[in-house]
Amino acid sequence: MEREERTSQRTRRRFARRQWARRWLSLRYVLAAVAVVALLASSVWLVFFSATLQVQKVEVVGNDLLSDARVREMADLPLGEQLALVDLDRADARVGSLAEVRSVDVTRAWPDGVRIEVVERTAVAVVDVSGRLRGLDADGVVFREYGTAPKGMPRVRPGAAAGADALKEAATVVSALPQDLASRVDHVEVATVDQITLVMRDQRRVVWGSAEESALKAQVVDRLLAAQEASVYDVSVPGNPTIR
């Protein structure tokens, strides 16, 4: 009888341990769920409500033509706004609308900053627009203003019928010129998209035509100027250049 009682007690203890193990396992799941909820709540509060992750500074890099203040003004990023809620696309679009800006990248700089990385346009020529000397970049975009034309930079003179497309063609032509050849160009006359003429500093003229095959035309012109004395060099068809 005593043996049976001991066996019964062991059985009850084993059952009790199994019951406790099951309850502890269930309790662990509950505690884990509570911890996850608490962590999520803390994270939401930290990201969306805490002053720790509010915008305190706006860093501007890559700019030279534009001042930091001008870029920040256009970005319109209010200090004190939650960093996670900052509309980066809007700031990107506003800064990108500046004529001097070729591209821009606006990113969050955790924990409390925004970084605006600007790539500005580079002038390949200057163009006279309503009596003002403006820079013309390789994409044909007119930007910045000059008091005097930079030394060695060609000047583009658009005709009355020359629109934005013609200026872009002229920019493509100038961009294709080797530095040595570009420095010898006094100005580029642009009548239409396919009527572009280089006027050299010694007054020799190069009939270029359109911007098509500009790299090849530049090679042909460079050789012709060195080999032949003439007033006009026509490379509008680079495979069959003429002089007169």
C-alpha cells in the first residue's frame, strides 16, 4: 500500500510539473507579446513624437553658385518637424527647380538632420539673352549670369529664329569641341537647329550644320584648320568637307 502511495505521489508531482510547464510556456508567449507591443509603442513614440528625432539642422553640400541659405529657402524644411515625416520628394522638387541645379538628392541624416546634396550646372558657353550674358550648359539650359565672358569660353549668338532646341544643339556642338579647338572659337552663330556656324578668333568660319556627328566634325575641322588656309570650312557633311 505504501509503495502504491509513493507511486501516486510521484505521478501527481509529474502532472503538476507538466501543468506548470504548460502555464509557463503560455505565460512566456504573453510576456513576449507584451514586450513586442511595448517596443512598438516606444518606437512609434520615439519616431513620430519625440523631440530626439526632430529636424534640428539642414546640411547643404556640393553648391558653389547657390548659397546655403538659398538652397535651404527653396527646400522649405521647417526645423522642429519630425524627421520621419519630412516630405523629401517635395524638397527635392523645389530645389531641383532652380536653374543652377542639374540634380539634387535630399536624404534624412539621422537622428536630427536633413542632407541636401546638389550638383550644379557647368557652363560650356555664354549666351547673350536680352543684353545679359548667361551661362549655357551642355543640356542647353540657360542659367547664372556673368559680368564679362570667362576667358576661353565660346559665346553663342542666337538668331531671331533660334529657340530652345537650337540653343541645345549649339551646346551639344560646343561640348564636342576639344579644349584646344574650343579656345580658338570666338563665337557660335545659331540661326536654326541645323544652321550652326563657328566663327574663329582669326575670323575664319566653320559651317557646322546641326549637332549630328559633332565629334567627327570636330576631328575633321581640327585637321582642316591646320592643313588648309581658307575663309570658310564646311563640315556639315563631315565625310565630304569643303573649303572656300
